[in-house]
Amino acid sequence: MSGSGVELTHRAKAMLKAVAAGRAQMSCSCEPDLFIDGFACCDQITAHALAHSGFLRPAVEGGRGRVTAELTEAGRVALEVTVAA
């Protein structure tokens, strides 16, 4: 699940859409957990993979605790490909 050209699962795409909609937060840690609408995401393995693969990141550089999550350029491209398909 790294970089462009990799097919994302429906769940991963839904997680990216939630981030794009401003509904997600993530923890600032080496294994960043994702929270959607204030609740812990049910698939933290995918959340970790999306973060480590560069699809999403904390919106606050050097933040602590939970911060707003944002899409990276790779995340935006992944969603554009999803919409076009």
C-alpha cells in the first residue's frame, strides 16, 4: 500500500475520504492511530499503513497528542483516481 499505482481497499479509501472531509484526527506517535468523528478507527493496521505510506499525516508539525489529520499529495491523488474510476 505504498505510493501511487497501488490499489487501495474500500476501507482505506473510506478512511481517506473521512480525512479529506475534515472528520479525522490522528495521534502524533511512531504508530499514528486514526480517530474518525471522535472514535478510534476500527482498523488501526490500515491507518498505520496509510500514514507510513505517505497518504495522510498530522496537520500540525511536531504536534502532541491528537491533532487534525490531513491528506498528503499522494492521498489526494489516490482519491482523485477513486473518483475517476
